[in-house]
Amino acid sequence: MKKEQKLSQDEESLLQNIKLNVMLVEDDDLLADSIKVELQKYNADVQRAEKPDDAFFLIEGGKLDIVIIEIGHPSINAYHTINAVRTSLSNSDVPIIALVPNGNIELLGPACRAGATSFLPKPIVWYQFHQLIQSMHWRMVDERRNYRRVEVSIRVLCAFDGKKTIGHSIDVSASGLLLKLEEEIPVEKQLAVTFPYVEGLAAPFLFYARVARLLDVSGGGKLLGLDFLDIPAGQSERLLAWIDMFHYIDSTKIENQLKE
């Protein structure tokens, strides 16, 4: 999605509903509060790290959309933290903005080598701050679209080893789904999944998937974490658009429409 494209009303609504996740490392309380206020304009949830353990928890604990970090923070080594982001499982590609004290040009080289992608001098000039954030905004929203999981309960038909069984999803993302199923399927088993499944009707999605993880559920049944395999580009975009739809209507309405 390009910034210069004219957005439909639904796309504008979607954009407003996608919350971005920001890690902020800044020692100055007043500046940190100001950055949080400015980032509210982008529907951003800003989580501030004030000590190394905080930063490590945020880096390894979930998907970040951007990191803003003060070079020269008294409690957190900025270079080590940037390197930790670049070597993390979920956040290795996120934009990293280094906040550099004005005139300290010698700090730029080490920050760049550690993996920072952009720089802002301190004190911050706010129009420059917004120009930089806006230049990254569409990429961050698109990445969040691909990563986010939407809670949705739909019937899913699973086929493997000549057998078929039906489960209900817990959540769905562009890369997989969490599925509640009565029958246990071994980890690494590959299967075909069809959804939303209504008997006698063609379903919009049929993907191959593998069982990535298996969890027990109280009261019986299993939770299967499925990763989709080799989704064609066109189908991937259709799936994203379908997931976007859950900002406007819930899954029970979709299933009822399919049955009519």
C-alpha cells in the first residue's frame, strides 16, 4: 500500500484501528512524555524501557513496529540494545531511530554499524520527527497487517492421511491459525485446511499447513498452532483483506451469510 494512493473510507477506518507497537528508550521524562503524545497521532502504543531488563523483555516478548532509542542513555547501552533488536526472532527488520545529542556526530557511526536505520538530533525538531515517522508509517502498518492475529471463531476443515475432520479457529493471521480440534495431529504433520467451511459450499481459502505446536485444552480437545505453507501472492493478499474485514463484521455474520 503506497502512501500516495487515495484511501477509501474503509481503508482509512482500518488504518485508524491498527495499533502500532513502539519501544522507547529515553532517559528524559519530559521528552519521553512528549514523544508519546506525538505518537498518539499514529495510533501508537508506546512502551518505555528504563533499564536493560525492560528492553530485553520488549524485544523478545512480542512484535515491535519501531524502536526509538537514545544514544548515551545512562542505564541502557544503546549499541547492545540495537544489536539485540537486529538479532531477535520477531524484530530483526524493524526501523530503529537513534536519538543523538546535537553535535555528537562521532556517535552516528557506531549506531549505524549496530543497526540503526535513521537518526534525529536532540533537541528534537518536531516537524522533522513527523516527517520521519510518516515516511515509515505505511511500511509499519503493512507489517502489522501481516503479523497481527485476529480473534475469530470459524469452522475449518482439515484433511490429512486420507481423513477429514472439522475444528474451530481461535485466531487467524496471514501466516497461520490457532485451531481447536478434538483429534490430535502430531507436530510437523502437514495437512490441507479449508475455511470458512460450510458443508456443500465452496470455501474461499484452501491452504497447506503444518502443525507447529500442540497444546492441551481443559475439558478435552487440542489446540493446534498451524503455519501456512507456500501461499501464492494473490491468495496472501486476499487473506489479508479477509482478515481486515473483521474490523467491520464478526465471524458469526460471515458464517450466516455463507449459509444463506
